Amino acid sequence: MRSESAATNLRCVDCQQSHALEYRLACQACGGLLEIEYDLQRLKDEPLVQPHRTGVWRYAAWMPVQDGTNFVTLGEQLSPLFQISRLGAELGLRRLWIKFEGSNPTGTVKDRSSQTAVACARQFGFDAVGVVSTGNAASSIATYAARAGLRGLVCCYTRSTAAKMAHLAGVASDVIWYEGVYDDMIRHFDAAVDRGWLFDGGATRNPFKQDGKKSIALETYEQLGRAPDLMVYPVGMGETLLAGQRAWVALAATGRIKKPPRPVSAQSTEANTIAEAWRTGAELRAKTIGYTVAEGTAVGDMGAKGRLTLRRIREQNGLAGDVSDEETLDMQRRLAQTEGLWVGPTGAVPLAVTARLAREGKLDPNAEIVCISSETGLKGDWPQLQVRGEEPSLELIRQSLGRPPTE
Ligand SMILES: *Cc1c(COP(=O)(O)O)cnc(C)c1O
Ligand SMILES: [Zn+2]
């Protein structure tokens, strides 16, 4: 039977050695990161979209899963792409778009890579898949694992929001709550993966999992009919940026666009390792981080993925920026009130960084810019509102709307 996938081999991003297409997390020669290569001629010859399919499987040839019986889906639709003209005008940007990931089944961008992670766990014969997460990856991996009939082991820190914790505790077959931050837990998880106990659903090194996120660029291309000038990604481990740009590069290589958009990395100031290195021209330096409301960006040590992310930003003439929690929460409110889009704090970081780069004169006002809003606001990661109730009355409504007094 013909493979659904045009994937051909793995290639090391450092020494370029090619490896057979099997479950492998590092280069045998140098330990470097691996990426999947695809038959570009096939990607060029076949239609981009298989419209009868859902989620990342609409682009099955661009994904690493060979046998369609391993596909897993929760009825995903394309996430909406909105032009935000009012807010764009306020920021001095004429062609500003939001790719809103809150519409995915578990409300975040993670659902894209969870589809390929869980389908590949099946492809390689695993009965369990797992991840270390601040909340979103955990509920997403656990949800798709359950849908596929696999075990989902998720490790989550105890500082996540009540909504995220309830969600993942509800869907996961196995939960480990830990004290500390992501960086404290991940090496133990990686050791479990190295023992073959479970399929790696994490973002540190699995090339099979990452490729699901290529669909964010493929959808944007499908919706826009072209490549934007800039694509602004929230950066945690860098997967979304790396995968998105890989898809844009392949869209160019197959003649569908002239050139990929310039990638923009958007981080919280608390975890601004890429932005720091980009500004100073230095190598990536890990950082011990504390809490940030932008939980999806809360990674102080991106390791090899971080070095690759920085390299690609430099190669592709990209940009990087970071914003404080205050700027993030302010942008979350503005986006909600100006455009009706309620996103989580991490989902507001790309737009907040875009606003800051525009203020600093680093953006052409006529550039077409797509910001990824990576999560719904309904998962509640901001301080509890402190409110005092009033005596119900018609007068309250009249005053609020500024209508004339009635007798
Ligand atoms: C995980 C996550 C990110 C960061 O994604 P990477 O691909 O790891 O860089 C961004 N936003 C949200 C909401 C996330 O959950
Ligand atoms: Zn190598």
C-alpha cells in the first residue's frame, strides 16, 4: 500500500547525516537534533489539501504518519484567521492578522502536534505517550491519547491554573504533579523516554511530534492564498516557530510561494533567552526563570531546540522580542475589547511583541503580519478578579450606558 506520508528520512541539523525513518530522537553520529525530510517532488505534484479529512490529516503527505489507520482526530477545523483592522490601526499596522488557536479541540496550538505525537506512538507500537507541561500540552496529549485508546502520562507543575489542572486531571490516565518549573522535571522525563517506557510527546527532541505544527503555516497559506511578510510565533521550546517555518520553506520549494515569511520570536521577558541573544548577537544562554503569566513561554533552558530556533531566525532574517507580564495582560484586554477575541496571556504575547517592535520602528507599517494567538482565554491563567456586588436596579444600567434620567 502507498504511504500516506511523503516523509523519506531523518536528517541531523548539525552534521547533516541522514538516518532511516524510524523512531529516533538524536543523531547517531553527533547527538544533534533530527528533522524529517520529505519527497518534495511528491509534495509538489499532489494537491496540498485533502478536503475530506480533518486536522493535520488534511495535509497527510506533509505529515510523518504512513498508515491512515493510525490517524487520530477530534473533528478539528481550520483555526480561524482574522484581520484585526481596528487594533491594527491603533498600532500603526495596516495588514495585521490573528491566527486564533483557541478553536482547537483543547483550546491551544498543542492539538496540532498531539495529533502527530499520538498517531506516531501508534505507528511505532507504543501503548503509552507522555509529556512534561505547564498545562496545555498535558491536557492535549492526554486527550488525544484517550481518543486513540493509549495511556497518557502527563507531568504538570502545581502552579498551573485551576481550569488547566481540572482539564488534564479529567482526561489523563496517569498524572504526576511536581513542584518546581519545567526545567526541573524534564531531564527525569527524558530518562524515562530513553528507557523506552513511553513515546516522547514532549517538545525537546522528537521530530515526529513536532511536524504536526507545520499545519499552522499550511492553513495560513490556504486561508490567505500567499505568504505574509512576517509570522509572529509565541516561543516556548520553539516548536511552533521551527515547524511553521519548515512548512513555509517547503511551500516555497514546491513553488507555491516565492519566499517564506520572516519569523518573529515572541517571549515573556521572564524567559527571554532568544530575544536576548538576538539583540546582542551572542550565543543562546539558558536562564533560571520564575513565574510568568505567559505560561506557554515559560522555558528558561531551550537546549538544542533553542539553538536551532535562534539559527533559523538569523538565517531567515527574522526578529525577536519580549514583553512584560503587564504588557501581555494589557494586550489580552485590548484584543478582547477591540476585536472580540478572548485569548490566554500566552496567546497575547505575539501581538504585544508586535506592538512593541512597531513602537520601536522595527516594522514596516505596510507589512502583512500574522500573529499566532496560541490559546483560548477560557483556561483562566490570570489573577482572580476582586469585585464587589451592588444592589440590583434600573439606575445602574442607565448610569452605565450614560442614558438620560427617567422620571
Ligand atoms: C506550548 C505553548 C506555546 C509555545 O510553543 P512552542 O512550540 O513550544 O514554542 C505557545 N503558546 C501556548 C498557549 C502553548 O501552550
Ligand atoms: Zn549529527
